[in-house]
Amino acid sequence: MESNWNQIIIGNVAANTYNISVNADNTLTVTGYDKLVITDGGGTYNPSTKVFKFWYTNTDGNKTYRTEATLTKSK
């Protein structure tokens, strides 16, 4: 059973993980990792506050979702 559980966790990570790249002008490029299909996305990085603000649109089958997020350093 444990082996099957590990496969489910790995499958969920592959289906729900994204990459964020910071461009020279501090805009962000968001791309899907492995199985996540991102159709559009972007955002900004503030190097002074070290805050990422981004969004992306992804599809899963015939459904479309939009995610918006702000990532900050833990206090």
C-alpha cells in the first residue's frame, strides 16, 4: 500500500507544479512542470521586498482555471 501512496503523491506533484523565472526587468514567466498545462501567465518580482506576485491560467481536460498568488518570505 505504501508504494501506491508514494505514486499518488508523485503524480499529484507532477500535475500541479509550476516553474517561475525572473526576467531581467523583474517580470515573471510562469510555465508548467511536467503535466501542468499553463496556457497563460505572468507577474512581477520586487527585489526590495522579495515579493513575487503572479498569476497563471491552466487547463485540466475541458476546464480552465486561473490562479493568482503572492509569495513572501516567512517571518
